[in-house]
Amino acid sequence: MILIPAIDLKDGQCVRLRQGRMEDDTVFSDHPVEMAGRWYDAGARRLHLVDLNGAFEGKPVNGEIIQEITRTYPDLPVEIGGGIRTVETVEAYLNAGVAYVIIGTKAVEEPEFVTQLCKEFPGNVIVGLDAVDGKVAIKGWAEVSDVDLFELSKRFENDGVDAIIYTDIKRDGMMQGANVEHTAELAQAINIPVIASGGIHDLGDVEAICKVAHHGISGAITGRAIYEGTLDFAEGQKLADTLLLK
């Protein structure tokens, strides 16, 4: 299982939100490319980028920064989400060196869009499902739908997506611990990898996720904890490697 550092982009800055609220943000850096380098130097094997402005506007906003990151660190796989609503946007990101595109709102509102992408770009499509009490949220978490997390995940499994990123919105940015039980349940219910997201606080959370990783959890995204220092990223990845070798 890999730890995946998150860089959330808002107005050209590296920020973290609490429970997805744009008005409740903390700025950690004015230099996202340098921040990417920090995680690269710490041994990151993948980078999770989110265009927060794009998620709310429905189109890429911080695309130039994202391209600069992929150009500066070409051997660091990047996954990007936020505002990806068209085939043209997907193609542009992949041509810019992005390894995976993350489809969120569009996947919920038009699941056939994911079907199309998986046919055109096999191996490059991840679906990000963010949920509250098992119901999927959309539009930068501004709305909670009636769509069931498990049912929708099974649909995308059949489409051939590379992975599902599951975020428990109640935990995101709160550093209260990941929703390990629910993440494991989702991983057991489908036959594609699940990436955990939201709530990781320290090495104890990394250990808890590793204990259920065999159910199909391939990675865990971490944000606020590695910025505020409650989790040392390199130590977290070392712990995961050690535990999963046992």
C-alpha cells in the first residue's frame, strides 16, 4: 500500500479544506511546485492533486501549475481531480503528463461518461466518490445526492476504472482517523482497488489501514496531517512497507 501526499490547489496556492468547505481553508504554501518536490524527495510514489477552483467551476482553473509539476517531476505519477467534465480536458491532462484523471461529479451525474473514458483511455481513469453516511456528494461536496456509494462503485467496477478513491467527508481534514471499517467494506464489495482518503492523523491510522489493506486497499491519501506535522510522510510509507511485508 502506498501513501499518497495530496496537494489541493486554490487560487494558485497549496491549501487544505475542512470537510470540503471552500471558506474553511488553510494555506500551507504559495509554491505548489516546490511542495511537490518536498514529497518527491520524501519518497512519494504518486501525487494526488485537486483543482479546488475547478471542482466548483466545472472546468480546470489551475492547469498551468499542474503541468509545471508534471514537467518538473516527470517520473512521479500524478493523479488529478477537480473540474474534469469533458473528454477534451482528460486528453489535455494526459498529454500534459498526468497519469490518472479522477472523475467525481460527472461520474455521479453521467456515469456513462466514465464508461466512454474507460474505452478511450484504459488504465488512466479513477473515480472519486466522496460520501456522507453512504450517500455520494457532488459539486465540490456542496450537494449530497441520493446515490448509494456501494451501488455506484459496482457499476464503475464493470466499466474497468483503475481504482475508486473513497473519501468520508465527515473525516476529511479533521484528522480524527480514517473511516477504516467502511473503506474495508467497500474494498471487499468490489474487485478493483480502493484508495482511502480523509481523516488520517498519525502513524496509528496508517497502521490501521494496513491491517485491512489485504481486502483491496491499494493506497491512502494524506493531506493535513503531513502539513501540520502529526504524520511524517517518509516514516508513514516506511511503516506501511514494513507491515505489508510481514
